[in-house]
Amino acid sequence: MGAPDSEFRQNVYYDPETQTLRLATKDHPWIPVNEGPQHKETIDIPIGMGRNEVTYDEWMDCVQDGGCNGYVPENRIGSAGTDDAIMLALTDERFKPLASNAAMLRAMADDDFLPISGRYPVLNVSYLDAQAYVAWLNQKLGTDTYRLPSEAEWEYAARAGTTTRFAQGFEPTPEQANISGQATAQTLGDSRPDLRSLPFPVPVDELDAANSWGLRHMSGNAGEVTLSCYTIRYQQWSSASEWLTKSDGKSCDRAVRGGAFVGPMNAGRVAFRMSYGETTRTQYVGFRIVKDLE
């Protein structure tokens, strides 16, 4: 769990001490404190994990059934790019796999918002909102087995047996992860015309985004809030069950994993992590759920 100091992240980074942008080199890499220390974890709780991020329609099933505190998330995404970027998405050959979004893209070009529903990941939900969804699902199915994943479980599932930056290797193709090519070029300090920038998420079934365990969009598309309290350095708890018992039930900032459609490739790495307030809602973060199997 976590990243080795030698893992490549990005070339250009913000130095909080000097409050300037700095250039990372092989001899002086950028090593985020919160990605270490790298350590071994025992995954001792059998779980099933949602193949996809929870969708907008799945959330609205909860609302219409009287659950989720009746909260209806904003169902449109503000443009994260320019009109030029949107029009490029309509004409660029690399966007053919996303042709089903053409009508929505044109609408977005008109008013700078993309209407979302259906199989898009639900966004603008907080950690407490996600917990309300889990509570409704358990009540609906007469069980107590569904919950959010801990950070250890999330990273174990995202890696799918790999030790590379991404489950797909050193970097995913644009067809494998919805991340921002523009933001990636900025953090690399180099042009990356081979990458694309979609100023919006995609439905959970689009793109060839599954890792070898069949879990989709673990990198990019939407950040995913976990059950775990965020700490600057890993506590090096030794097992999934220890992570679970030491995070669940406390009030704290939660760890978000997986990057998002507006983030650079660096933020989609399996080891990337950031904090998220329990009541924070943004158009870049959603969630997925797990089920205890015993």
C-alpha cells in the first residue's frame, strides 16, 4: 500500500515553502508525504466491490423511496473547459467512442453546463450523503453488509494485483481513464497531444476502463470518498479489519481516492490520495460501495 519514493508522479509541482512552482528531476523528485510509507497490508475481510461508481439513477432510486434524506444532487456539471474544448470533443476522431454524448456536448457548448442523469456517476455528494445511501440500501435489502470501502480495501481493489502506477501499467490510454490531458501537460511541463481533455465525466459504462478484476474507472472520471479518516502519513495499520475498526464511526476528514475527470494523470495514480470534509459536496467526487461476504 502506498507509493515508493521512486514512483514517477509529475515534473512540475507547487512548493508550499517557497510558494512557487518547482521542477522535479530524477535526482530531486517530487515525493508527496501523504503517499507513504509504503507498507504491506493483509486484506482479511472477504468483500465484493461495486463494479462501477454509484450512478445518478441509483441515487434517485433511494430518494424516490424516501431515503438519502431526500437530497437531490445538482444534475448538471459546470464546464471545466472552454467552448473550444467542447467543440473539439465534437469533432476530434479520438472522441468517437463517446459519440453517445454528442447531444449533451452541444447543449454544453450552448450554456456551459452538461446535464447528467442515468448512468453518469452521482456527484455533488458528501461522505455523509454516501453513508445515507448505504443505510437505505441495507434497510431496503434487510441486511447490514453494505458499506463504503476503507482506503486499504480501495487500493487493494484498484491495484488488482499490480504494483505499477496504474492497474494498466505506467500510464493508461485515453480510452482507459477519463483524466485531463491539458492538466497532465501542465504538470509534466510538456505537450501531450496524444491525450484528450473531456470537461465532463462519462457514464460508468463508457470507455475500456476496467482493471483486470473488472472494476471500472478506479482511475479518473470521479473521485471516490472512502470510509477511512485521512491522515498525512499512513498509520501502517496491518490489516483491512484494523483499518475498518479505526475509521468507522469517527468524525473526521475522509480520504478520497481515484482522481477525477478534471485532474492530471498524476492524480489518477492508484497511490494518489487527498482529504475530503464529511459534509463537502463537489462536482468531482462520488463513491462506490462494497459488500461484506461473511
